[in-house]
Amino acid sequence: MPTTTSNLSPAQPISISPDWKVQLSQAVTSIDELLSCLDLAPEQLSTSQQAASAFSLKVPRPFIDRMQSGNPRDPLLLQVLPVTDEMQQSPDYNKDPLEESKHNPIAGIVHKYANRLLLVISPACAINCRYCFRRHFPYDENRQSKQQWQTALDYIRQDKSINEVIYSGGDPLAANDNFLAWLTTEIAEISHIKRLRIHTRLPVVIPARIDQSFLNWATATRLKPIVVLHINHANEIDAEVASAIQKLTDAGMQVLNQSVLLREINDNAMALAELSERLFDCGVSPYYLHLCDPVAGAQHFDLDDSVAKQIYGELQCLLPGFLVPKLVREIPNRQSKTLVI
Ligand SMILES: *Cc1c(COP(=O)(O)O)cnc(C)c1O
Ligand code: SF4
């Protein structure tokens, strides 16, 4: 039986439902509850309720289980905890840092790059990452009915230069499988589309998301599926995540990973090298290492370019070339991500 997440103390571990939707609904949303799960006292951290009201705290149990109890500097905790630093204002950090609203030709589509486009599938995420550049995205204007998706499909049908569709969000896998199966079938009927890419963090925060129902639709069509995960630190990968990834690779999907370079979370070459090694062990290729976007509320995660380049140079000395992700940043109105060298 699903148990509620209130009145929880570490002394009473709840049994975790095997159903990802139940796990999603049981995500922890209160600062106090998160701290109590980790045996941390509020005085040990500069948490902020105001930051949590601006962008809510949300973190599923399986991700909390990988945090170190009693460690206020845990690299997973720092990705999700609302803190006072978020309330800093700076003119260089704004709500639409990538100027995506300019490239939103119709609701649900972001078409910026040649030959591929993003579909904003689901406004929700399973986890709220404090550094997220989409924290201010106008998802309500991009919420879609099946009828409205027809307009998006028409857009893809009429542009024969597009050969790849990217499911994005939010997190596209927060949507239900019936809808995703329907949409994927429709897209597979468009003959100029070759590849389906899924950008998701859900298999990392709730590994149970990779169930048979997901595998069924993701492999049902002629489209070549590619999954791009989002993992920032080796501690995010436990045995359950590794086994979820194995289901993807066993089903013939190519699995890549993108990370964000984050101050005090993974801003050293050793941590990044360990992440790449762990990814490789699981059959995942490192793809991008993003510099932070200048999003309001996230500037305390950002690093100077010179520091980023130095870390990256050290990383290159620790790994074979194929395990070094590309260091990139997103500059508005460019035709691709921009390599930082
Ligand atoms: C990142 C991104 C893509 C994908 O870019 P790749 O370099 O192919 O991974 C596509 N569209 C938008 C709007 C993006 O931000
Ligand atoms: S999962 Fe991705 S889109 Fe969602 S909050 Fe985290 S970084 Fe943002």
C-alpha cells in the first residue's frame, strides 16, 4: 500500500512502491521533511522558504536515498535544496536566458537548430533542480491537448528538413505512456523523421520509470531511440539506476549523458572523471558538460569561464578522449551549442 510521506522519520522507513507514478506522488516537497530524512538540523544550512515558494522543492525518495545522511554539503542535496543564495538579484541573470520564447513558433515546439526540434512534452519534472534554466519557462502556455498536438505534428510534417524529434520538458517521461505511445506512433508515420531523442532525468531519480510499458512504446516504431540522461555526480548512480540503464541498452537504445558544471557539486576534475568512468561502466557515453545558463536564482552555481576551462583541462588529462564530454554553453540565437575552449 502506498504510504503518505507526512509524519515521516528516519526511524520508520516506508516501503517503496514499485509503481513509478506512486513514487512520483510521494516525492518530498518540504524542506523540514528532507532535512529530517537526512538527520540534518536546519541550523546547518541556509535554507529559504522564500526560494521554495518561488520554485518548489521536489525530490523523490530514491534520489534522497543516495544522499549521505548528516552531510550538509552532499552533492545531491545541494542540487535540490532551496537556499537564501537564490534570492540574489543580478541584471545578468534573467527569466528566459536562452530567449527561447523567440523560438517557440507554436505551443509545444522549440525549433532553434537545423534538422531537429524540441517538443515540450510535459511541464512537470520528477525533481526540481535549483540550477534549472527552465525554472521560469511559461509551461502553462505550452500545456497541450491531443488536439493541439495535431498542430505541432503538422509543423513537423510540413518541414522536411527535420529528421530528429527531441522529447523534452520539463521531463517528457513525467507524461503517461499512453500519450507518449500515441505521439510516437504519429511521429513515426512522418517519413522524414529518422530519430527519436528523449531528454530525461526521470530514470535517474526514479529508476522504476524504466518499466515494460515504457520499453514497449519506445521500441515499437522504426524510429531509432536515443536517451540522453542528466546526471551530474557519480553518487547519483546506484545499482538501481545502473539496472534501469541496462534495460535501455538491452533494448538497443543508445544512451548518452549530459551534466551541468556546478559550483561545489562537481566543480573538480576528479569528481567529473569518476562520473565519466561510472557512466561508461553502465554503458553510457558522456555527451555534454554544460556551463550554467544565466538564469535568475542560480548564479551561486556558476563558475568563471577561466575556472571552468582549468577544470576541463585537468579532466582531459585524467580520461581517454571518448570519456570527456564536450564543454559547451548555450548562447541565444546561435545555430548550435557553443564549444568552450
Ligand atoms: C540542446 C538543444 C537541442 C539539441 O542539441 P544537440 O546539440 O543536437 O544535442 C535542440 N534544440 C534546442 C532548442 C536545444 O536547446
Ligand atoms: S530535471 Fe531537467 S528540466 Fe527538470 S528541473 Fe531538473 S534540470 Fe530542469
